[in-house]
Amino acid sequence: MNDAPKAPLTTTTSLWPAAAVLGVAVVMLVIFMVINLAADQGVTKETTTTVPYVVGGLQRDAKPAAALNYCLQRAEVPSNVVSAFVFPVGTSARPGANTPNSGAGDFDCFEPMTTTKANSAALINFFNAQLGVRGWNLFSRGASNGEAQSLFQKAGNDGFYWVVGVTVTKSNASSVEWTYRIYQNSQTI
């Protein structure tokens, strides 16, 4: 045996395979960018539409400012949800409005209301028609206490679903007492 020292074996490692992978990735990126530029339709502006006029039933109050003051907090309520603040003529707020979370979490507001010269069926039909044409989806009818109720849902442009509830609490021949509630659902769209 010959134990004479020998020089280590030399091998050369080529960078061409790694460069080829990088080159293919760059070419694919350029191809998809060109396809995106060619197929891009751009951002379309949201078109404003007029809300249809609902014929029959209770008439909508064109300026329900007094009834809206408590729950309509524009800093909290998204612009596309404001359409839910519609009330029939002869509606006024009663004492007892409340914002349970008071800004600590999801928005939640309810306000007791009274509508004169109406019955519970006319009130519920008013909201079914008015909120329906404004893009709100009716997803529940009837309260657990047997009173008339409608619950509506709409996706807000803040990334959350919003729910509006109209629940009749007392009704007689000349007026209806009811609760208007709007809240931000805790689940995102």
C-alpha cells in the first residue's frame, strides 16, 4: 500500500440549473403581467340609482330627522347601510333609546318608536317594501312573543353584515308602538 498524500478530488458545481429556474420564473412573471395589463378592465365607479317609489301602504316620511337622531351615527354606520333609516309618516321616537355597547365593540342601537294612523300589519308591510327595494334581504318574520317582526340583513361596505329589526310591541286601532334595532353582526362577509 502506498500511503502517499494525494490532492483532494475537485468537482465544479454549475449555477446554470439555478439560473434556469430563476429565468423561467421571471419569464412567467412577465407573461402574467402582460396578460393582466391586457385583460384589466379597471375600477368601475359605483353608479348611483334612484330608489323606487313604493306605491300603496304607509307613506314614507321624507324628512324623518327626529326619529333618526339617536341611532343614525354616521361615524359608525356605513354609507350603504344608511338606507335602512326610513320611517313612515307619523313616526316619532319614544323614550328608552339605547346603545348597549356604547362604542365598545360591534355597533348595536335600538329605539322605541310610535307610528300613528297605522296598524302592525301596515307597519311591517311598509318595512318589507321599503327595505326590500333598498337591497335589504328579509330573513326572518315573527317574534318569539307572537308579535309582528321582520329582520333584514345587508352586507355593509365596512366588511360586516348589518341587521335591522322591526318588532311591534303594542298595537291598537289608532297607533303602533314598535322597536327599531340596527346592529353590526359580529361575523364578517
